[in-house]
Amino acid sequence: MIDIAAQELGLDRLEIRRRNFLKPEQFPVNHGIIFQDFTELTYDTGDYQPGLDRVAEMIGYEKFIAEEQPELRRAGRHVGIGVVAYVEGTGIGPYEGARVQVQGNGRVFVATGMGTQGQGHYTAFAQLVGDQLGIDAGHATWSPATRTSSNGARALLPAVARLSPAMPFMQQRST
């Protein structure tokens, strides 16, 4: 739809998006709809245009549109570049739990309700616990759930909210 509007207005597909992005000074923006965590969807910050401009530069968008695409179309090839801007809700919660155990050998064991798909959660949780307890991250072990996924950024944000308040208690218990 946006590409059709751009064509009808005689605008480049990137330009119409630039003109319609929320500007940094417009934030926060409450959209007045209920999100999946049952709170109103509010964008707290954003500056989308620099990201779009950087991607366009990296892929040679201007050259492609002005030179390469017309040549390819003359040769009978219909090629293009898809453009989309997307804001993803992350850190959805607060439905996340965690269990922290200081074991007899001094190692710390952390279990959470999310799984992993190779995003580096083992390292991230060990570093989080190590930083909070003042121990080497190599002495902390994270155990993922086996039947859930991390759903992108769902893992660390809610887990930090659950683990951080427990750490002072764990420090007291271990001394």
C-alpha cells in the first residue's frame, strides 16, 4: 500500500517512509491499543530514519533504482528491492520466573522458564549472575526450559527483572 501511494504521489519508496516515520521528538507515543502483555502499547523512543538511510547506503539503493533495475528490466528481468520498517514488541512480561541456587561447591545454578535457540543465553545468564554476585561467570550455569522458545528478545529483559532483585538475597545467603 505504501509503495502504491509513493507511486501515485511521485515519491521514492524510501522517501514516503521517511516522511511518515515518527520523529524522535514525538516520543513517547501511546497507541491506545492493548498489547499482548495487557498494557497499552507505547513506543518509548525511536529514531528510524538513520537506520533506513544506512541500509539504503549499504545496499546501494540509489544506484540500483537509477541504473541497475532499469537495465535488468530492459533485459526482461523483473527484480526489485523490498522495503519494510517494523517495530517489534520485546521484553514482554512480566510472566517470567527464575530459580537461583548456590550449590555446595560454590557454583550458582539458574533455571528460567524460557528456552534457547542459540542466541548466547548460556553466556548472557552466566555473566548476569556473575556480575550481580561478584563471582566469575564460569562459576554460574544456566538451565533453559525444554518446551518453550525464547521468542527473540523475550529472554533477557524479563529475566533480568526477575533475577536482579534475588541477587542481594543470594549474596547474603552465601556469606
